[in-house]
Amino acid sequence: HDNISYSLCNASYLQVLDLSINSISGTIPSCLMMMMNGTLEALNLKNNNLSSPIPNTVTVSCGL
């Protein structure tokens, strides 16, 4: 089981990120959720083993 890499937060112009069905465990990096306020329009994390709630770094204007 792998964790979501913080290096994804350095991706420029990332619009869609599908990490579904990858046996990912651990937490969702808060910096990844902050990307939802910029260029990232779609984030799919279904069917993983994440152990925390969605970080509170998502703003009201986010389309999550």
C-alpha cells in the first residue's frame, strides 16, 4: 500500500487526477486539496484505503 506523494502538489497545470482503485493508504495531503482552488478540476480517490477526512484547506469556491 502506498501513500499519495506530496510531489504531486508540484505538478503545474494539472487538471484531472485519477488515483482510484490503487490501494492507497494514509492521508490526503492538504496541498493537494489546495490545488482544487487553482487548476485541478477533478480528483478521483475512490476505492482506496485512505484513513483521514478531506483536509479543510478546500475553499468554498472549489468545485469539489
